[in-house]
Amino acid sequence: MKCREGCGACCIAPSISSSIPGMPDGKPAGERCIHLSVVNLCGLFGKPERPAVCSAFMADVEVCGSDRDEAIRILGWLEQMTAA
């Protein structure tokens, strides 16, 4: 599956525990990454400072569903199920 341009669900729904430029403690689940543009594109895409966890994420129907709203729901549910 190709990433849906303008989705941004993976930059909102899950928590990120690693440091992000401008967000040294990462980000909590449900909070937009500060590098996510108003049209839901990653401002760090392709840059070396992009966190490894973000670069490693691969779009897949299992987590991205059929549209952005479904992706937010699935990723949010996965976040809740795996929270420590």
C-alpha cells in the first residue's frame, strides 16, 4: 500500500517516545507533530533529523484502513492496546 498523501494519521494518533526536533520528549498520542503541515504533509520527510520510528513506519491496510478517519481510529486503538 502507498501512503495516502495528506493523511497524516501516523503523525497524530500514535505517541512517539523518541526526540523530534522541537519536541525533545516526543509527542503524546492524539497530538499533532509540530512538523505536520496544515495539508497533513511531514515537514521532516526525507531529512536526516526525521525520527527513525517515523522513517520505519510503512503504510499498510491493517493500520491505515480505507481512509484517513479509519486510520486515526485504528492507530488510536493500537496505541491504547499497547500503552504501558
